[in-house]
Amino acid sequence: MTHPVVHWEIGGRNLTKLRDFYAKAFGWSIQEAGADYCLVQPADGGIGGGLMRARDPMPPYVTVYVQVEDLEEALRTVGSLGGTALVTPTAISETASFALFRDPEGNVIGLLHATGPIAD
């Protein structure tokens, strides 16, 4: 697959509750990566992801992130196909950046460009 899904994210109002729920439900290893974010690595070696505190007016959500080489080019392509950019390219760390778009059916999808670890 040229542009694989490389990360997922679950957001909700109570990050502590989310963290406890997913750790107990699935045995996920979860580590803090900032005040409002935790990184998740499933025990089976599946695709890692994150849990995020969703602040008003952001509703709870689930999204996936697709790996791309150029965030701006990917957003232009998405726009030409009927999608809408929601978050322009934003640095996560020195080696990773993301963007978000809404597809024509209303799903929010992330784009990720990383040349190293997602979080420092």
C-alpha cells in the first residue's frame, strides 16, 4: 500500500477515563505524551495510536492517519476530489507533522508525514 494507515486516535472529554478503559479492556500499553495526549502501543504489535483530551467545542471522535510524503500536496488532492481541509500542516515534533481533512461523506481523516518518532 502506497499510503498506509500508520496511526489512529480516539478523543474524549475525560482522558484519564479513556486511558483506564482501554488499558483494562485490551491490555494496551499507554504512556503520557503531554498534558492532553497519550501514546498507545497494543500488546500484539498492531498499529499504534493515541488518546486525546477533546476540549469544547470538539466532540469525542475516532480517526485514522494516512502516511503521506507532502501534507500540502495531499490536502490539495483531497480538495480537488471534494474533501475539505480542517487543519493545515502542523508540527507535532521536529520529525513529524499532521493535517486533517473531512471527506465528501463527513469523515475526519488525518494525514501524517514523519521522518522519525511522532512524539519526542
